[in-house]
Amino acid sequence: MGEKASVLVIGGGIAGIQASLDLAGRGFQVYLLEESPTIGGRMAQLDKTFPTMDCSICILAPKMMECYRHPNIKLLTYCELKEVKGIVGDFNVKVLQKPRYVDEVKCTGCGVCAEHCPIEVPNEFDMALGIRKAIYMPMPQAVPRCMTIDKENCIKCGLCAKVCRAGAVDLQQQPKEMDLNVGAIIIATGFDQYDPREIVEYGYKRYENVLTALEFERWICASGPVGGHLIRPADGIIPKRIAFIQCVGSRGLKFGSPFCSSVCCMYATKEALIIKMHAPDVQVYIFYNELRAFGKGFQEFVNRARNEYEVKYIRGRPGEIKEDPKKSLTIWYDDTFTREIKSLTDVDLVVLCPALIPREGNKRLAEIIGVELDEYGFFKVKHPLFAPVDTTIPGVFVCGYCQSPKDIPDSVAQASAAAARAAEMLAQVRR
Amino acid sequence: MAQQKEKPRVGVFVCHCGINIGGFVNVPQVVRYARTLPNVVHAEENIYTCSAEGIASIKEAIKEHDLNRVVVASCTPRTHEPLFRGACADAGLNPYLFELANIREHCSWVHMREPDKATEKAKDLVRMAVARVSLLEPQEEPEIDVMPTALVIGGGISGMTSALCLAGQGFKVYLVERKPELGGMLKKIYRLYPTGEEASRVIGDYVNAVMGHKNIVVLTSANIKDVKGYIGNFEVTVLKEGEEIKLKIGTIIVATGAIEFKPVGLYGYGRYDRVLTQVELEEILKGGKSAIDKRFFKLQRVVMIQCVGSREERPPRAYCSRICCMVAIKNAMIIKEWYPDSDVYVVYQDMQTYGKEYEEYHRRAREAGIRFVSYTKGSPPEVTALPNGRLKVVVYHALLGIRRELDCDLVVLSTPLIPYEDAKELSKMLKVPLGQDGFFFEAHVKLRPIDFATDGIYVCGTAHSPKDVGESVSQALGVASRAAIPMAVKRLRAEAITSVVDESLCSGCGTCIRICPYGAIQKDERGIAKVIEVMCKGCGTCGASCPERAISMRHFKDEQIIAQIHAILRRVAA
């Protein structure tokens, strides 16, 4: 046995976490690179998961901690990929560690600095619905548990440094370049949400009581901006009627992306159930085009929502949403089964389910690594059926949503697949 | 075990879990209360005990207060016990000197409307945990060697993919297939969607690669007869053409696939020759256009009906079979290509053309002239025979609101993939569960989709649930990682919590041997029960059934449980 082979995993969401744990578990050295200050990814932002209704962070946090504690995993959070050279078995990688202005070793994450920081900015983790300080931790379960100063908003008053008992604040910190040598690379960059402002008729960002699904996940989450209370964003009134709209910018030729995001029918059903669990009397409507409940146990989950929780599924694409002076909403829609134009009035909250799209940053990443993207911006694979995790470059693999739309279990299984292919290729290269 | 008993020094850590607990239970009050309990020398509260800070705090307190027992009052041991045990171990404490009091699922979440009572109950739970932890004993996890050999059950695309990937990583693989040839379901299929490749060609390449690999032993016409043992050390008996082959195996992969549902009695299936399932159609398509012409003379109109026998109100076939919409599109386009003048209809409820490519696939089909007719569950289409031998499909088009009568030459029913009937036997042999739909049931739907709860056994492909080739291959590669982990590590730690027989009390009646679901108890040469520790899962069934009370459970001794009961009764009595 020579030196321990190593793998770079790009993206610290559930797919990247699973790939890292699989490889580290069998003895590979893993570098897990994440551009934001914490690992956890999108799954960390979700309130619950379908169809089991597990609390998302509760099942994810132990895995995040396992990554942190694992002797074979080195977390590179708040880092950027700069350069990749070489071939399978011998990639030379340059990584830029962005300055946190806080010493990761000294910081205990106590948060006293944030209490004193005078600058308040929207918290990205809460989809900008809540606020954080200029020195912050994105979420309570952040890994690593370390504060970060966002330089854009910091006014350099120095209060944080003054109150930090650990002496961890270091405003002089500089960007740091690291050189790594790895045998294989796994890409797991996840997704972004389509911005539905383009669809003017739905009034997103114009009407306060229109949210996107990811915003709603934070809104209804106990650790979210309003402590998980089911209220209207505009005025705090307890809603009586909530509607979900599917395929906002997906499956469309006019707006957004032509593909189906694969998860929206199910998470809308889940969010409907969460609402019913908070307040059984709230009427919940889901406007859909085709109800896609194709995964294991999904149709049964929808049946439960329909029959036990009386969630109303309406087949039809809403044409327009109007706001009345009391900030309640009216949805005008085409009921495709009755072929009538109808309206649903007195809606307190509309949740848009936007297309989930490949990340903008994929382009840069693809250029650096030399792999190809498809026409939508997903990473291209060698063969969609028989080489679903091999990219166009040997030794570089891909898994999770950035390969194609998929839910958490499919991402987890595929993350293990990418780990297997990386291990297989390294076994052959090193022989 | 004759360690001198040191006096317990218990540390209690009460978690707010953000507001999950702290929003309803008065955590500071619980902490103050914990300090008054016997043996407790330290108690503190944490916003999140599971955070890096919380873990660091536990480790520090163990050192600072010389703790020899730890109680965390937070959430469920199912997700968090390994983490907290790990923290104890990191600080030099035997991880079994730890106890979780679940004051979230068992308390704050179910008593949200009664915060005062919830706080009292949290105190009760902490008192019980402290009483128990004080009596806990250190345990050691025995180490197991892992045989670096995998058994893959099922020689379809999933099984072959797993076998090749594991073999490519350097492990020895036995691939067992009950049919005389490898290939599985894809042998029946003509072309694959969305790429349009011929399945037989692809399968041929796979079979050649598998047969030619020096690390793979292929056993066809072979069935699994018996499985004994445990992760790393399974003893598997394979029956091949009347001969028993004994294999020593480290990990097992279930890739047994699924079959299509035969919809006897539905839409004239079984009554009319011109009503086929999609797989039956594929088998004819494999013979080319001439095979179709021979059987149906010429296809002028074909109607495909979706969701036949799937998405039913009740299990076992309440599920959507995931692949049928694409299969129908694919076969519809082949027919349209061969018979450009024909009409091909797909009668559907919801087109499940999910993901990156299938929406586009659906669009291409519409452009090619395939007609899609929507029906609702409440008014399914009807199929009847015409006097000239052709068929008539009557369907209410739910989107247009009109009744359509379609004379046609062929009706193709899209039926779901269903589990093999004998999956039940294999599940019993392997001691892994099936779900209510009859497919193999994984350890956790969300985060352990291809593991079983039983260590060392994994599942992939359509044995798990209906899925297409790309998804099956993804899972098959996935299990090639999961199964490789213990085999690469070579040594594992087993369960420490097992049953123990008090030899002086055992009468040798054999009740425990009969009742043990894991086959982990045998009689020794004296006729006394003996537990094979690495096979024991610590379920306690034997202990509960032993008439002589000769069996106790490590970590769950009577005195430890009775102490808990006394602790809870203390308040009731007062």
C-alpha cells in the first residue's frame, strides 16, 4: 500500500456528504469543498422531507457532524476551486480559501459577536426572509461551527473583535491558496431556484403573500425567520386558505426551463401536510398540470394527503394572481377538467413551486475542470443509462441534482455510485 | 468484569433543540432539577447539544468534572445516540456509559400546549435516565473480520453492473442467476428509452464483460437455498442443477429485479388476442416489422392504456410504476416509425415524464403525431371486440370533454412492475423486510435508500422499486460502494448489546433457540444455551421467553430497568 489515495468532492450538500462518507469510510482521504460557510446544502434548508415527514435537519445534522469528525475528511468550507490540472490518478488542484476574518480553530461559535454587531442584512440561509448580522453563522447546526464576517456589509467597527473572548476575530485575514493532489474528483453542486419574477402575472416580489417553495420551507421551519408559525408574511394574520402552484418556470417553453424538476409535486404535497399539521382547518389547494408521484411510496403519500388531510388537487395552470386591498389574493385559473375559467378567492398565501435549475457556477466549474455541460447547464455524463456518473473526463464523476433533477434518496444512491466509480478507477490506475 | 465499582459521577446536558424543546419545556428549570438528583455532579443546557459546540462542551465537562456517566436530554437515540456516544469515546469514556432522555419526541413535541406539564415530564425523563445511567456498565464491541467476497443475487442489468464494479475494485464476486442465462428483464426488451439502443446488444456486451472478468464467478440456473451468518462471514448455500455449493461471503447484494403485472380480466386481457402488455409487445417488436405484420397483418390504429393495475386505491399496487409512460412513448414511436400512416393513441391519467430528458421525449412523441388522450380514474376506458376481430376502445377524453370511440388493431396495456412472488422466501432467508407493496424495504427511505437495516446486505434496481435502466445502474453502482466499505476496511466492530446466558440457571429447554429470529443461539456440548455474539442483535426475545430467567441482556439488565421504573414511580407515589 502506497500513500493514501485522495478524492476531491465539490459541493457540501447531501450528495457531496454521502460521497465523502462512503469514500472516507473505506480509507480514502477526502477533501470536501463547499463555497458557503457551512456544509449541509439545500437539504439543511428544508423543514421536513417526503414521504416520511422526517425533520430534515434532524436526519442530516448527524451526517454533517460525521463529516466534521471523520479522520479521513478535510472540510474546505468557504472555499473556491481555482484550477485543475493533470489526469485521473494525479490531478493537481488549486483551492482558494476565502477569508472568514474569524479563526476557525479559535472560534467556539458562541455567537456573542453577532449579538453586538450593529449591521443587519438579509440571511441567505432563510432565503432572505430573516436577518442575520454582518458577522454570522448561517444556521444553528452549521458545520464547522464557526462565525464568518461578510466583508461586503462589515463596517469594520471592530466591536466583534472587542467582545470575542476567544480572540478569534482576525480582520487582517487574507485569502489563502492551497494545493492539493487528488486521484479523482466528484462534482455535486446541487441546484438553484428559478426566479419567478419573470412571470409577472404571479406577482412574486410584488405581492407580499406570494412566496417560493424554498422560502416557504424556511417560513414554516421552527428555526426559520418566524419561528415556524403559520402566518401571512404581509401582516401576521393566520391564514385560512393556502394555494400551491406547480410548474412555475418548469415544463414551459415560454418561461424558465423545458424540463420537469421531478420533486415539486411531492414537496408541495409534503408542505400541504405540514400546513395541515400546524392548522387542520386551513384549506390547502395544489394547482398542478400532471401529478407526478412516481417514486417509492409517493402515490400512497398523495392518496393520504387527498383522503385523510383533504388537500384539494386542482388540475389547471393559473393565469393570473390579483391582490386585494387587504392583501388577500385571487387566483384566476383554467380548470382543465371542466374547461372553465374559474377563480379561487380569499387566498391568504400562495406558494410558487419554481423550476429547480442547475447552478450558474457550473459553467465556471466546467471550464476549470474541463468537463462538458448539456444544453441546460447540467453536467454531461458519458452515457445516461450505463455511465450515469462518469463525466466526459476520466476520473471526474458527478452525482445529485447537478447531473439531472432528482430527489434526496436518488441523490444519495447516486452519490454512492460516484464514490464506487471513483474507487474503481483509482484501483485500476494504481495497479 | 470484576472491576471495582467507582462511584457514579453523572453529567447531564439538556438541549433546547432551538425552540423544538426550549420553546415548550423550561430547560433552565430542568437543568436546576437535574443538579439535585443523586450522583449528578454537573448539569448544563445547550442550544443544540448535537452541534460542534455542544459536543465540545460534553467532552470538556467529562474532563473538567471527572464524569464517568453522561446523560443527554434531547431527541431520539435513533439519530443522535452514535454522535453522543462518539463524544464520550473521544473524551476517554466507554461509550456505553451514556444514556439519552428523549425530551423532544416523547415530550415537547407531544405536549406543546401544556408547557408546565411538559417541563415536569422532562424532569421525570431525566430522573429516569440518571437512575439508569448510574447502573450502566462499560461494554466492548467485538471485532469481526470481513471476507472480501461479495454475493450478487440476480443477473440482470443491476446485478451485472454491481458485480463488474465490485470486481473492478478488486473484490471477488459470485453472481447467482436462477435462469440459464444472464440478462434479466432487458432480454425481453426491444429498444431502450430515451437513447433508442437495442437492449440485446447492450446486454450482450455486459454478459461478455461479466463472463470474462477474472474476479467474477457466474452461477446460472442456480438458486439461493440457505443463508447463515452475519456481515463479513455469511455462509451461503447455492443450489445449482441439483448440486449444493457452499460459499463464504462478506457482503450480499439483492438485485433480483421485478416482473410485469399480468392484468388478467382487465380491458379484455386474456380474452382477446389483440390485447397485450407492453413487455409482450416488446417481445414481438424484437422480431421486427415482419413479426408485427405476421401477427396483426397491418397496424392502422393502436391504443395504449396507462396505469393498468397500478395507482390503485389500496396496496399492494397503490404505487405508480414510474417507467410505463416512457415505455409507452417509446413503443408508440417505434410503431409510428414503422407504420407512418397509423394512428397511435396513448390513453393516460398523468404523464410521468419527469426529469431532464423525458419531458422532451414526450414533446418529440407529440411532434411525431402520437395522440395523447387523458382519462380520469373515475371513468376508465372500455375495450370490446368488433365482429371483424378488431377492437373498439371507448374513452372519455377528460380534457376535451368528449367521448371517443377508437376502432383499433391492437390494445397495449401499460402494467406496473411487481415484485417476484418468491421475494418473500429470500427476504426470510436474509432476514430483511419487504414493504407493503412487496418490494424489498430499505433501512431508511431518505438517507439509506440502498442499505438494509441488517448490516452487510444491500438492495438495488427494481427489487427495490420500479425504476428505469439509468436509475437501476445508478443504484447498482451505489451498492458497489456500500458493500465495498466493510470489505475494504476488512475489520468491523459488532454490536456490544447482546444476550448473555447464566449457565448455572439454564435448564437446556431450547426455547430460546427456537424463538431467536437471527439463529444466534445454539446448544453447547453440555446441552446449555450458548449465544453467538456477533450474530445476536440484542432484540431481547430470548430473555423475555426464558422460563428459568437465565438470559439477560447486556446494557438492559433487569436492575437497570427496575431502577428506571422506581425513578418514575417516585413522583407518582409522592
